[in-house]
Amino acid sequence: MVGKRVRIDRKLQPKKCAKRCYVVVDNDRISRLPDDILVAILSFLPLKEAARTTVLSSRWINLWKHISRLDFDAVSALVKIAIDYNLHGEESCKYVEWVNRVIQSHKAETLKEFSVCFDLSPSAENAITQWLEFALVRHVEKLDLDVSAGSLRVYTRDYAYYAFPEKFLKPPSQSSSRIDLKSLKALSLKYVKLSGEAIEFFLRNCPFLEKLVLHNVNGISNLEVCGPSLALKHLEILFCAKLKSVKVSAPNLTSLNGPHVEVLLLENVPMLVELHVNCMACSVSVQRLLSPALSSVVSRLEILSLGVYAHIKEINLPTFPELPKLKKLVIQYWARDDKSLMGLTPLIKASPTWRNLF
């Protein structure tokens, strides 16, 4: 949108109002603004509210179709499903129809944001693929895909993850489509089937990617987020059950929210100041976090969030390296019965300068 004038299709706008006439009064300064300014304002409204502006006057009928942010938020429908899951089929169909209507009428050439968040069944797979292609062709900058928001089906054995299409994972030289990932700055994938190689493809072909979020991604066992020229600043990997090892080498990375994995290897992360990590309440698990390869990283942290699971045995943390720059310490401790917290004292002693403890 920057540097471009929005062209509104006046042919689709009625010359006369049907039953209602709207008169622009002298003090209506908003309607005097240029189209591109009005579209920019509408882009900050919730999608449904932006669409409702069509009733204001004939001039507003097509303005919302040029907005650069499409966030298909449907919290009210998700609440209905949570109360009565029998409504899932009906609400899911409504959601798919809503998204289809919007993208069919949308006219913007580029997108800053495209977000889908709903509990969608496998029958919506073709529609989801069409939505992704719609967004990627328009050089989307921020892409969020969550196809099981609020669903309880993910805890069942027969749950089917949405398989990210392989046809989108080809270099431009090998692809006949107009898809270009170079504009992508933020990517969030939740409840999607995707391989580690596919994620590495995104890293290689998205030179401006600064944020990567992976939740409940099925198909990853070993993941490498590595590259001397990666622009990545924020990395979040949670609830990927089959993931065993993560290797990160990203010179611009400032925050990492990592899962409980057998191997966490951090190399060349000089900017890392925020770390969230989960581990079991045993010396072996914590020792992996405090291995020599990570001790230098830990000493530079300003924010540390440690999730400790102590269901089986009482926590007994080993001696921590000193955390001289730590400002915020968050400890999430899951335990049964009345297990003592005294095992956390080495961590607290290693943080002489922390200001906030949660």
C-alpha cells in the first residue's frame, strides 16, 4: 500500500441510492479523505466491521475490498462450538463460506496480513489450500494458519492434520505459479503437517522472515534453523510431539520459545536475550540446558522462563551459571502432592540482578 494510490472500481458503485440517501454534511471530514487513506483506516478495523461500512454511502461500497489485512477472526463461533460441539459442522461451513466470499470479492494486489483461525474439519482441505494460494500470490507479509483453534479433536488418535501443500514449496525457477515467498516477514503454522525440510525451505526462500511460530506441527523429528544471513528474530516451537532435536544458528535471533526436546543446540546467537524452555525435574534434563555449549548463551539472558515438570520426582536443580544480566525470571512448576521448592534455590542464587520473579 505504501507509495501506491488505491483504484476503486466506480463502475460497481450505484449512481443513486436505492431506498436510503446519505448526505455528506459540511463537518464530515472523514468522507473527504482520499480513498487510499480511508482504505488504510479500514485495514485496522475487524474484518466484519470494515465490511459493514458499505452501508454508509455509495462511495464506501468497494473501499473495504481493498484493505491489506484480512484477519478471519471468529471467536463468537468458537465459543458456540465449545458450549455445544454439535454446532461444529454448521459453524465450520459458515466460516468456510465467509472466507470464500471475502477472497472472491477482494481486490487488493498485495496483503500485509492473512490470518485463518478456526476448528476446521478435513473436508475443508481444498478450501484451505485455495486460501493459502490467494495469500501467497499477493505477496503476503504476515501469514497465520491455525486450523484447529479450540478443538478437542487434536487429542484423539484419528485427528488428521492439514498437510501443507508441496506445490508451494518449490523454488520460483521450478514453479509455474506466481507464488513468491520473498515478502513473508512472519509465519505461524498450527496443527499442520510439515517436514523439517519444508521449514528449512521457508528459511532459505524467505529472506525477510523475522518471526516463525510452529505449534502442534506433525512430521518434524529433527529441525535445523541455521543460516549466517537469517533475518529471524523470534522463534517459537511448541507441542511438536515427534520433535527430538533442535539446532539453532541465527545471528539476529532475540527470543526463543522452545519445546522439551532431547537435544537443544544453540550456535551463533549473540543477540539472544529471551529464552523460554521446558524440561523435566531431573538433573540430566536440566544439565542439557546448562551444557557448556549453552552456558555462554544463558549468561547473556535478560528474560528466562523455565517450565519444570516434577510429577515423578522432586526437583533438584544443579548449580546454575551466573546470570548477571537477568531482569525477569519466570518459573512454571508442575508437581504433585507437597513437593518442596527448595531445589529451585540454585537458579535464584544465580540471578543476583533480577527485578521480577513470577
